[in-house]
Amino acid sequence: MLRRQLPTSLWGRALLIIVLPIALMQVAVTWAFFEAHWETVTARLSEGLAGDVAWAVDSYLDEPTPEHLVEITDQAQIMQLSVALREGGTLPTRDRPAFFVALDRSLDNALSDRLDPQPFWFDTTRYPNHVEIQVQVEAGVLRFIAPRERAFATRGHIFILWLGGATILLTAIAILFIRNQVRAIERLADAAEAFGKGEEDVAFKPHGAREVRRAATAFLSMRERIQRYIDQRTILLASVSHDLRTPLTRLKLELALAEPSTRTDAMSRDLSEMEHMIDEYLAFAEGEVGELPVTVDVTALAETAAADARRLGADVSLKLEPGLDLIARFGALRRALTNLVDNAASHGRAVRISSRTLKSGGVEIAVEDDGPGIEPDSYDEAFMPFSRLDPSRNQNRKGVGLGLAIARDLVRSHGGDITLDRSDLGGLKAVIRLPR
């Protein structure tokens, strides 16, 4: 239960590590100060005041005359004590406790020891700089007014202010230093997230603590290696595609000049299929890496994919959340969604496209069909390049099994992913989840 209450961010935890020990130390020092010093001094001052009040009461009780009371008053003034008799008066019945209970407790203990058995009452809150003490005598009530510093150590609050000021200062310094260190980690995380979406943060540079700079340098090196690998793969596939297109063009020209026959028609279909395969290879290698991200209207994108599928004879229905958009590379996301819709249309009669906003703030786009579906243990294999899963799905008469692989590659380049599940329509359900 305590673990759930702790902060989850590095910023919050680092601040807790610094501030909590400081606060505990200040509390311990304050408690020790009041327990060992302030209460001891206050107790001695209260005992001194109680002794003077007891002397005045005992002196008056020995000779309760107005003349003797005047002498007691004159002598009490030397001790900074004001004395007056309220004839026929009684003690108040209502107490006025102080905010700090220790103040009243010290004075009450001292007066109880010195005035017993005389009834008394005191007030430490009515006057800001004085303490009032009343003692019941036979003639009435003896009222004493004494300076507050005679009963308590009045400088204790200064010590608390110094401690509080030091705590605030140290906390502010800790916040500044921790914030600077955490900001470096946040920038590294933002750069990694941008790279995962196919973007490049050109302004990112390693900074912060040595360990953070080392991690940032390692990330930049990794980014360069990955980008170099992608470029090499694209160049290689583009070269292979270019080299293959030349003999294919010659063959198509020779077939066009040859006498039409059943054999030449079959050869033309084979050449068209080979050309389509080369296009898929190149699309899988490129992955739309050169496109810049823009704001994509998910509703318009899904409606366009549905319209394209309907022109090919598919029965496509839509269940879209209005006003849904995200930042993505439009061509790459359109190709990924088109691949999923084409795959669903080629294996089922009915296709449904739906979209909604996730609780995390991301976007979900689902493509479902009513075809034969795929067994759950074959979901991972379906995303493998050149996988066709003929036993589970209808024979894929077009392509080489790169549709799902290309779609997942494109979605992952945006920082999202594609998962497969069983559709309510009875077939396969492909779900795209993307951050916004």
C-alpha cells in the first residue's frame, strides 16, 4: 500500500530522496531542541515566577491588611510583578489554553507546587506580552501581571524560523539541481521516442551527468547504425529491383512482338506477377522512410481505404469515432491500412473498419473480416515476411506474403504496433494502435 503512494517518476523519487531526509532531520533537531533545552529553560523560568507569586501570597496571608499589601506591591515591582486585590472576587471558571500546550503545562506545574493548597487560575493568551495569574484568598482574588519572558523562553520561535528557512532554501536548491538532471533524461527519452516514430531530433545533444551523457552518446551511435542499415537495405533492394526490371522489360517487349497464343498469355501473367513481387520487395525495404509526419484525419483515411476496397468488390462497413486525428506519415499509414483492408477483403466477404480513442490517449484502428481466420498460435508467424498461412486462410493468389509484414513495419516505425485477434464477425481482427 505504501509503495502505491510513492511517486512513480524519477523526478518525484529523487526529490523525495533529498527532501525527506532533510525534513526528518529538521523535525528531529526541533524536537531535541524543545525537549532538551527550551522546555528546561521554560520550566526554570516558570518556577522562578511561581516562587515570586507564592512569596507575595504568603506575605499577604500573614498580614492581610491594605498597608501591608501596598508594601508587597512596592517590593513586587522590583521583580517586574504587578499585584492587585480584587475584593470579593472569585476565580474565572473558563480556561484559555495556549497553542503550545507545553507553555501552560510548565507554568501549571510550577504554580501547583508553590501555591498548594491555594486555588489559582492563569491565562497566557489574553495579553501578547504578559501573563495573568489569579490566586483565591479569603478577602477576594489576588491578581498578578508579569512580563511573558519571566514565565517562558520567548525566543524559541526564532529557532523554528531559522530551521524552516533553511529547509526551504535546501529544498529549493535540491529542486533546481534535480530538475536539471531529470531534464537531460527526459530529452533522451523524447529523442528515442521521436526516432521510434521515424522522426529525427537534430537539436538533441548529450548533456547532464556523466552517466546520462554516456547513455545519450550510446543512443546516438545506435541511431546512426540503425539508419545506416536502413539506408543500405533500401539501396540494395532498389538496385536489385532496377537490375531485374531491365530484363523484365525486354521480356515484355518480346512477348508484345510475339504471335498471340495461350502460352504467351500465361507468360505475360507470370511477368506481371514478377513485377508485382518486385514492387512489394522494394516497398518492404523502403518503408516510406523519407516521408515527413503530418496531421492525419483517421476518419478520412479509413473512408478512403474503404472506398478503394469497395471498387474492387468488397463489402466494407465503417464504425468510426468522429474528429479523430494523429501525427503520422500519411503515405506510410495509408499503405499499412490499405494492406490490412486488402488482406481482409481477399479472405472474407464482409469487412469492418472501426476506430476509437484509447484511455492512454492513443488511437486504435481495427480491421475485421468474416473469413476463416487464423489460429492464435499462428499470429506471430502471420507477420513474418513471405508467410502465407495457406492452411488457415484461403490461398493467397496475389503477392508473396509481405502485406502484414509491411503493415507492421510501417506502424512500428510510428511508435505503435499491430496485433491480431478473433473478430466478432467470425474471421480475423487486425488492430493498429498508435500514439498521438
